Amino acid sequence: MVVTPERRLPREHPTDPSRAERRPTGRAAQRPLPGRKPAGDPGGESVVLLDSALHLDPTSADLLVLSHFHEDHTVGAGRRTGPVMVHENDADPVRDWEHFVAEMGFARGEWEAEIIEQFDWAPIPDVETFTDDRVLDLGGGVTATVIPMPGHTAGHCGFLIEPDGVLFLADVDLSGFGPLYSDRSADLGDMRRTVELCRRIEADSYAAFHHKGPFFERAEYLAALEGYASMIDVRESRILELVGSGVSQVDDMVGRGVLYRPGRARCSVTPWSGPCASNISTTSSSGG
């Protein structure tokens, strides 16, 4: 039986199966794809890589598709001679370092050289783009439907792989830390909507880029998703508690248990106080 991508999506989730392109499994996933043979190798198979990572060589794949622009997903991508694809809303930070820095929201500093070196970062000016709900035809009957999952970044996407029935969640990572939404384009409202979408999509298995999974039982996946999503409300409660006690500035909340246990602040909030403050303002407003 042939299972089409739109069959597994929520009814109201728009998908046009006439549009086409791709495939993952596991954290940064690659899989030989029958029917897609590299030029000059009539007996070979194509390999599509969904996100790069520190332990992978992205130059060996025939196609690299990025879930979003963050450096831990684009390791070595700038060294590729083959095509790289990303959602149009995350394309500029992939094309250009200045856009990357602006989108991260950090003050300029030594971290820039560290990221470039550690993650083998280089610009990809000719990166190809896709839009919401595009279906990537990978050949051999394999397709990947782009599932927009904004909130972590504006262009963050998951992918539904058929006929395997794998939902790749990228950085909806199901970790106990919970959702991360600290970039300039990160949005708490989008993050909540993405979590709700992830609850409703049915698949045979669920895989994230980091930490948890893959999950082959839907009940286990939903339990992990609920734990992950609950951290939004835990943080909101802590922020409202601090605001109620007179602590209303972002920098003053560092080390007070909003993200980490009290006294265990990992870094100063100052470099990204702009995007973070925006989401704290949203939290404070929602709490009255």
C-alpha cells in the first residue's frame, strides 16, 4: 500500500502533493535512496543528508537539506559543491555571516571565531530555498513533506518521510530542558503552535536531532512531547513570580531559576537581552 504524505497530516494542515523534493531518520540522518543515481555513477545510489553534525561529512551526500540555520546543523556545509536547501525564512543567515550574527542577537565578540572554527562554518551564498508544505520527491517512491515548525527560528522545519512514516522533528528535541526560543526571529507564540501541531501529526516513528528518541510508540512520543512543552509554563510561572516580587529586568533574572536551577546561570543574558526580553514581555502580558 502506498502511503501519501498528506494522509498522515492533520486534516487542516495544507499540503499540495503536486509540489516536490526529500528524507531523514534519527538525529542527523542520511539514507541511500533507490532510483536517484549520482551523475557519472550509473550503478550507484543517491544519499540525502538531513542536517549536518560534528560527526558527519556533509560533502559525501548528494543533497543536504537543513531544518534551520543554526551552526550545529550546518557543520561543514559551506565546503559542499553539491546543493544545499533551507527554508526561505532561514536562508539569509546561511548565506552570510553578518545576517547570522544579526539573527543570533549576540553582541559581537570572541564567540564568532569560536563558532566558525568549532562548527566549520562558511557562507553558502547559493543556498536553495523551499517554502511551507513543499513535498520533496527523492526518487524511488520516497518523499519528504516540509512541515513548518517555527518558534525556535522563523524557518525551522520538520519533515515527514514517506513511505517510512518518519516524522523528523529537528530541534523540537523533546528534551527535559524544554523549547529554546532566543533568536531574533524566535517567537514564543509560534513555539506553542508548533508544539500543538506536533501533538496532532501521526507517524510510525518520531525522531529529533538532539537528545531523545527515536520513538516508535505514539504514547511514549506524546509523553515526551508533553514533558518538553510543560517547560514553557514552568518558565512562565517563574518569570511571573519574579515580576511579582519586583524583578522585571532580564539581566536581573539570570541565576534565579528561569532556565537553570538557581545559582547555576550558564552565561550572562546581556548579549541576547533583546530577543529574550521580547518573549519575557509576551509572558508577562499573558499573565496579566
